[in-house]
Amino acid sequence: MHAASMNIGTRYGRHARGAGRHRTVADARRRLDRLARLLDSALRVPGTQIRFGADSALNLIPGAGTVVAQGLSAYLIWEAHRLGVPASTMARMIGNLAIDSAISAVPVVGWVGDVFFKANLKNMALLREHLDREGQVLDLQPDAAPRA
């Protein structure tokens, strides 16, 4: 068993630090998955298959919108760290956020680019891969087939 998964009980066991309520890895996974979908694909452009989320919409607000969107994305990465994601995966997640930040920094063109580069969904895929590999949680996607 991976050392990071052995720490899961102290990092993210029954009680999250300071939260005062029960939290499990499964709860964190569902919560972070909802956040990633909200940020990257909550809405669809009518008549198309193009999806976007709060990340793209917030970037329309100069300065503050980008800071809020990147802060929420950074929160997802912080929670992945607390869940024991290894340094190599953390580096990939931070890289996705850095690319997203660079795209978002370009006015107008960056807003369009942000619709197509979905850093939070990419980071959730990395987190799910880690948790599945460590055997922490089965895939919680409602449309996923059960594993044999």
C-alpha cells in the first residue's frame, strides 16, 4: 500500500481538521467533482455541444473574477494534496492551473480559450486516477459501469 494512502486516516479520516463534522474520502471526491464541473462545464451554449462554467464567466470580470476563479481552482489542488496525491501528480495539477492562468490573463481571446481548456476537469481526472489506483474509492460517476 502506498504511504500516502496510509495517511488518509489522519489527513482525511472521519473528521476533517477543524470541520467538526464527518467527512470521508468519498465525500471529498463528490464535493470536488461538483466544484470542477461548476467551474468548467456547468452550462452549455444553446444549439452546440460547447460547455463552459463559472471559471469562464468569472474571467469576464476584470481582475477580481480571475482571482476568484483561480482561487477556487487552487482549492481543488489543496484538497488533492490533503488526500495524499503524490508530488508528480501535484506538479501536473499545478501545471494545468498555470496554463489556465496564462490563458485567462489574455483579454477576450483568453476568455474564449478558457472555455476549451478545462483545467479543473483535468485535475479531477488526475485525482480520480490516484484515488482509484490507491483503492480509496470506487468510481462515483453515476453513469459509470460497476467494476469487476
